[in-house]
Amino acid sequence: MTELLYYSEPYRKSVEAVVVGHREGGVVFDRTIFYPECGGQSGDRGSFGRWIIKDTQKAEDGTPVHYFEGELPPIGTREVLSLDWNHRYFYMKEHTAQHLLSSLFYHEFGIGTVAVHQGEDILTIETDKGEIPLSVLLSLEEKAIREIGKNRSVYQKDMKREDAESLKLRRSIKVDDEVVKVVFISELDAVACGGVHIASTGEIEELVYRGKETIRGHVRTMWSIGERAREYRRMNESAVKSAGKLLSASPSSLSSEIERLQKELLDTKRELKKMERACLLSELKSHLEEDGPAVYASSFSLEELPELASDNASGRTVFAIEDREKKSFVFFGSKSDFDSIKALGFLKGGGREPLFRGTVLISPSEAIEKVKEVLS
């Protein structure tokens, strides 16, 4: 049976260990400081002598199984197990931050936690509510930051199940064991949990609310902690400064300046569309003044050409190609003429008389010559 040192010595970074078995494609040691993935907390990685450990998972009986890059060390090998400490310590902090946030959700706002996922950048907490006002989430962020500043102690105790249940934990115990691990945040929270945690809330350092989304009818909130929160804050500060410099606006007026520019851009797009429609109409009329079908390539979008052709062609045949990357076409005319053109094999598309649309598979100049030959 493997000795689980990550519980008794969670801050230990290395230890000598012996390979006692190969299992499920990985390695079992006589003792380990590597925490296996569980409860949303990532499995540890690191090294064993010259071998690289890429992940640690839990077997069905709870035994930590260590997965290696390449060959496995032989049974009986004795070497030093060394954690990727930055990875491990970040997840210890993030896991403890989740306890802090979930406890405040519950004790301050009566909101329960349904599911948790820890990531390299974002911690997500799925709640049991279908809607949570932004004001509540920002208030929660402020309360959590204050609790970090109080540097409350965090500790874990093995307790008999009945003793643990008598504490009226904020979440029911999920395992059937007679002895369970209970994690305490001093004078704030107690919950059954088999993860690894930091020793005090102060080690979380920073915390920031990142946003929310709805999943399975529940609000899922997103957070960053520690150095990730710091990186996020600095990124936002840099973006605000850069935007302010570009727009010659102060941080307080940046939002209103962006709204003004958005409105200006929308008005410009509307005017541009009117001008493009006028140009498209003028182009169509100039070709309709000529004898025979109006067959031509256009540098404008043909989006509104069907409506313009319907209003202005008066039974005349129109074939126009949008001379852009996609090379779309609009044909306004009889089905028999369209079928004759399509039979040549350079059009892809269809429609219903009198309107047919699609794309041209050859150059616009070649297509125009072929269409003119058919319609002549």
C-alpha cells in the first residue's frame, strides 16, 4: 500500500521512493508526494531520477498511479521523486481559493456549489442558481479579498464520519468511508475534501472575478487567483492605457468614447451601404440602356441586385458577377436560359425563376463571354 505523503507533508518537494509495481500503464511507488487528479484538482507532474512523470491519476482502489514519458523504470528502482513545485503549489492555492469562494457563496448568499474545475488560468465554480446578479458576484470578490488579507489558517483533519456530520458541513459528504478528511478555514468554513491545500488564505495573494456563463441551467462563475489574477489585472491596465492613448480619453471616459465611435461607425456603414446601392443601381441602369441582355462584372456587392433588377429590369435578362474573391453571380431571367448557361459547367448554384444565385468557377471575363454567347 502506497504511503500518501502529500497529506502529511503537503509542502514537501522531493522524497526517495521505490517502484513496487506497474499498473494501468503507469508506476506505483511505496510512497509518494504526487497528488493524483481528483475533485477538479490536477494530478501532479515532475520527475523520478532521470525519468519524467507527466501525470498522476487515481486507480479504482485509490492508489496513485504515476504516468511517464517513454519507458517505465523497472520494479525495484530506487530514486528521488521530485515535484514540479510551481505546478503543484499553484493548484494548492487555486483549490483553497475555491474553498474560500464556495464558503462565501454559501454562508453569505445561500448559494451552493455544484461542480468545480481548476485550470491553468481560470477556476470555474458552477453554482445551483439559474441567475446571480453582478452586484452579488462583485460583493463576493470583495469579501474574498478581505478574507485573503485576514490570512486565516487552513488545515485538514481525519474525522469519524459521525463526528464530521455533526459539524453541519455546508456540503454533504460524498464518500462512504468511516473516516473522512475535513478541511477547515479557521472560523469560516468546514467541508469534507480529499485534496491538498495551502496553510493559510494569505498564500492565495490575489483573486479576481472574470465573468459568468450559463451551463445546464446553472450560473458558472469564473475566477483567477495568485499570479494569474495579477497577470489578468496588469493586462487589463495595459489595455486601458493603450486604448486611452489611441482615443485621447481618460480611463473614466473611455467607455463613452468607445460608444460614440461605435455609433459613428454604424452611421458610416449605413451611409456607405446607401452609396453602394446607388452605385449598383447606376451600374445596372447603364447596362440596361444597351441592347440585349445586361451581362457584366461588378466591383460592388450584389446583395441588393435581385431587388434592383426586379424593380428596373422590366423583363430584361440580367447576369452579373461580383468580381471579388468569392466570384458570386446573380442571374435574373428565365429558367430555360439559366439551364442553358449552367449546362456549360462553370456555374454552381440555383434558384427559382426569375432569380438564380451561386458562384462562378472560372474567371469573370471568361464567364461573361460564355454567357453572352448563350444569350445571343
